[in-house]
Amino acid sequence: MKLAESILVSELADMLGAKLIGDPNVEITHLNEIHKVCKGSLIFVDNEKYYTQAIYSTASAILIDQAVDCPPNKALLVVERPFEAYNNLAKKYLPFTPMSSQISPTAQIGKGTVIEAGAVVGNHVVIGEDCLIRANAVISDYTVIGNRVKIHSNSVIGNDAFYYHLEEDRSYKPWHSIGRVVIEDDVRIGAACTIDRGVSGDTHIGKGCKLDDQVHLGHGVVLGKHCLIAAQTGIAGKTIIQDFVTIYGQVGISKGLVVGEGAVLLAQAGVSKSIPGGKRYMGAPAVEAYSRFKELAAIRRLPELTKTVDQLQKRFKNQDLNPQD
């Protein structure tokens, strides 16, 4: 998330009561998770396993639970509970604001856009021209929607990310979601779809994508241009679907993967690893469809092959011959 105004890391250290190691004049312009960083980002790390990844990322400052060496031109903020400190900053800079009216007065709605009865448009939402938001759809805070977008009834756009921090007592504490959902022009979203906002970055739907009913996109998912997704498909967080991908019904795609441009996923495919584009996939785990069809053809022959083997065994037995002779 980009901050409205940059802040010096020394000011953040005072605010958090943190020990500052490194450059006190580093400017913080973004709050980000470790997977979504850029210059100016403040991130957190509380597991020694990820210290190197965090400290030598492009992030400018890191909330950390131990004092360690700091690279040049960066800053470390040493606090006892880095996640809690990060979450408190997220809540400070993007606090929860209840929806107090059907259409927030802070929303920007373009010319020719129709919002039907019962639809809710949240705070600081931007909707382009000639869109249709059907009855009972919910467009949550900070969502950005392009032109000629159609969102059908009971879809929820911009719900909190399903993302939790495992505490020492084995309980789960939710991250305060500060990302957005960004929808480009000419997108169609069917009924009862659920699209989560990013944890700190954006969930992004590219131009011309068409989603059927009951499709779920997790936090930080990126859809390329002109993707076609059939009903009851679920795509887990941070997965990237490149341009012109077709996904048939009831497909499940695991987190953090890449589905290559032009791939076709047949119904009920289960994608557990990244797959190249330009090919058709089926099954769980998903493999190239041609290979799976050959396997299925071989399986269909098994009863006949078993019967043949049984007949041969009987012949060998009746003739008192050794099958290995």
C-alpha cells in the first residue's frame, strides 16, 4: 500500500518505541508484505529463516525481532513483536471505516453507470463509465473499476484477504488488509463471485476477462487480459494467470503459482504447481490432457488384459508348464 505521505524511518521508530539500526533518514512510502516489496517499502520479519530474504530485498526498512547487521542505505526497526507492530501501522494508515450508506459519498461513479437497488458501493471506490452493478452486489472500500464492467447480483468485490499470522499459542491473528481490487475495462463478473483484496498489494483483473458464477479469487491474484473462467473455480492467493487463459468449471489452483499464457484447464483440474502456456491440462494433479487421455485409454483396456492373463495362467496350469519357460 502506498502511503498518502512519506515518513522518515526515525519517526516510525519513535512512534513504535523501536531500536533503530542503520540510516535514520530512510523515507518510507509503502507498507508491504515480504512478497510485495519495492523501494521505500516497510516490511516485517519474525522468523530467522527469512531474515536474509527480508533484509536483502528491495525493501528500505524492516521490522525485525533481533538486532542484526544492516546493509547500507537501509534501516532495521527492532521490536519484540514485528507482526503486531506492522499490523498496528496498517490499521493506523488505512483504518476500518464502516459503510454508513448504500453508496458512499466518497465514491466516484462515472457517466452512464447503473447501480441497482440493494447494491452497496463502499468508501473511496472508483467506478468508470457505462458500468452495471446488479442488485445486492457489494463493492468494498478502495476498489477500482474500469469502464463497461458488469458485476452481477450477490458478488462481493474487495473482501478482506484470507491471510493469518500464526501466533505462539497456535492461534491465528488476521492481517489487516490494506490492498485493493483493481478491475480493468470490459470485465464481466457473474453472480455470487467473491474476489478478495490484496494483503498489501492489489488483486488485479485484466481487460476483457469474463468470470462465470461462483468464482473465487484469493488475495493478490493477478488475471491477465481476456481470461475466461467457468463456474466454481477457486484460485488461491498470489497466483498469476497470464493472458488468454481458459479455465473450465470446478478447477482448483494452489497459491503462488503461474499459469502460462493461452493455457486451457479442463473441468475439475487440480493445479498444484506452475504450468507452461499454450497447452491443455486435466486431472488432479493437472497434467497435459494428451498424456492423461492416453492413461485413461490404457486403463480402459485393463479388464481385457486381465482376462487374457487369467486365460494364459489357466492354460499353463492345465499343461503343467512353467510360465517362464
